[in-house]
Amino acid sequence: MHFPISGVTIDPIYLIALGFFVGILGGFFGVGGSFLAGPALFAFGLPMNFVVGTDLIHIVGKSIVAARKHRALGNIDLRLALIMVVGTVAGIQVGVCGIEALKKINRVDWVVGIVAIVVYTAISIFVAWEGWHTSKLPELKAKGKTENQSAVAKDKMAFGRFTRWIQQVPLHPKISLPHSGIQSISVWAILGVSFIGGVFSSFLGGGAGYIRMPCMVYLLGIPTHIAVGTDLFEIVVSASIGSWQHALHGNVDILIALIMQTGASIGAQIGATLTQYFTGPRIRLAFAPLPLLGAGLIVYSLLTGHHTK
């Protein structure tokens, strides 16, 4: 099927299957799945500026479905999410400006591709190391604790001094996040994490959950299940704003996004439901190899020139 907006030809069955698979990832890991969706679209032949913009708009619908499921499961910290939106909006503007600057010198594919390879590989290595380390800690089976509460306590043991240092940064204003079990944390720490996520969202595509979700867990100390649900809620806002900004600059192929959404809406519900059966460290261990697959797809596309066909 030919898509006149972006000028590429892609089998719609591939797009539906890709959307379904990415939907499961988004619901389960709390990320938009752009670390795989973006590289896959690039490998299908979609130019990188269209990859970024189209992946953003596709993620909006899928994240709404997954976020509603997580809301029902009690996995969303609304206070945290609303503060993060502010930083994300500022970061999005920076990322969009970066893409437009690269378009002018015709360097979008290579620059964005190389940045994505470095970021995805680094995330994969770090999450794998931390998840393995945490899984080796002794199980906590305190009387009266549920399995999920024990997993949260285990997370806090793993994050230790560094997370406590972030939470104790003496920059005001400071707030409490009772739903996430945090008594006090600087608003600036939350804004910093969300700003970085916003930059990556509009520069590499997707909701940037592959950056924001690990930062929420490892830096802010948010329990994994709540980080997953809250990040999905925040992705709805950030991806909506980012896709609108990219649409204004002609970087969105709405037909491709709609076809992918048919599979993603089903996969997102399945993924969100699965989080009930896994503890935090296991979710992170399962997540670890996925960004590496995305990095491999980009390397293949850049070296073979397949994306230019």
C-alpha cells in the first residue's frame, strides 16, 4: 500500500502487527514502544522525520487505552503526572527545534539514528544490570505484606543511597507523593526528569517512556508498577503535544498511524493486564533487551541503506 503523505509503500499487515506488538509493550512496561516502533518504521523505508512524528501520534491512542487500564488498577499517581507534564512540554519544544534544524542540513536520518543507538544501548545495559542485581537481593516476606508491597520494599533496597539523595535535594518547593510512598521530594527533580523525557520524545519519537520510566524508578524512587501507569498517563499528554508540533512541520503520516493503532489498541489492554502477575525487578529484566533490538534495527538500516529505498 502506498502512503502519499510520506511517499513510501508498506504492507498494512506489517503495520497492524507492529502496532499490536508495541501495544503489548506499552501496556506492560509503561513505555510507548518507540524504541522498537521507530526503528521498525525506519527499516520499512519511512524517513526519520516521519518516523518521529508518526510514531508520536500513533502512541497517543494506544497509551489512552493502557492508561485507563492502569487507572483501574490503581497504578497512576496523578499528582506526579500533572507536575511532569510541565517539564515535558518545555522539553518537547527543544526536541522539535532540533529535528527542524537537522532537516535544513539534510542530516536527520544519521544524527537521530546514531543518538538513538547510543541511548537505546545504554538503557538496555543499565536496566539489565540493575534488574539482575535487584532480583538477587533476599526476598522480603514481612508479616502482613502483600507480594506487591514486598516488591516495592525490595526496590527501595536496591536504589539505596542515590535515590534518597535525589529525594533529599534541598531545592524548594518540595511536595509529598503519598500514592507513590514518597514523603518529600523537590519539584525541580520531577521537572528535570520530565524535561529530559520531553526532549527525547520529540527528538527520537514516541513518548520517551524508555527514558522517563527508568528515571522515575531509579532517580525519583517511584515503585515500578506506579511508574508504569503514571508514565503512560503522562505519555498521553506529551505525545499529543509532540505530534501536534510535528504535524505543523509536516512530519506526520496520519494514515500509517491509524493503521498501526488498530493493532495497538488491543495489545495495550493485554500488556496492562499482564503487569499484575510480575514484580518490579522481573518487569525491568524483561524490558532490558528490547531497546537493544531497536538499536540493532537502526544499525541495519543505516549500514544497508534499506531505509532509503
